[in-house]
Amino acid sequence: MSKIIDARGRSCPEPVIMTKNALDTENEGIKVLVDTNVAVENITRFAEGKGYKVEVTENSDDYEINIIR
């Protein structure tokens, strides 16, 4: 099971920094929960730039970002 990072309620760049720190320690991938489209765009850009595959699911009030190698 992948690690879950709950970054809801946090402003950028904090969700990106939390994602970077998690990816530094996790080998399988992570799931990031955020509540703004800006955070989705920034995390997606960061992860894809590092060579990860990113899948985004929009829920009613937030987004779930799955990041895998």
C-alpha cells in the first residue's frame, strides 16, 4: 500500500515540498490529497519532471493524486 500524504488546507509550495519529502523515502509511490487545482498542477509538474507517472482523480471537495514510478 502506498503512503498517503494529506496536504489539504495547505498552500503552495507546502504540498509540493511534502510530496518531494515523501518521494525521497518511498520506493513504491505515494497518494497525495489536496484541495486546490493549483496544488494539483504544481505537484503534477514536479512529479512528471522527476519521471513519475501521475494520475489525478477529482472527488467532490478535493483531489487524489497517485504518483508511481
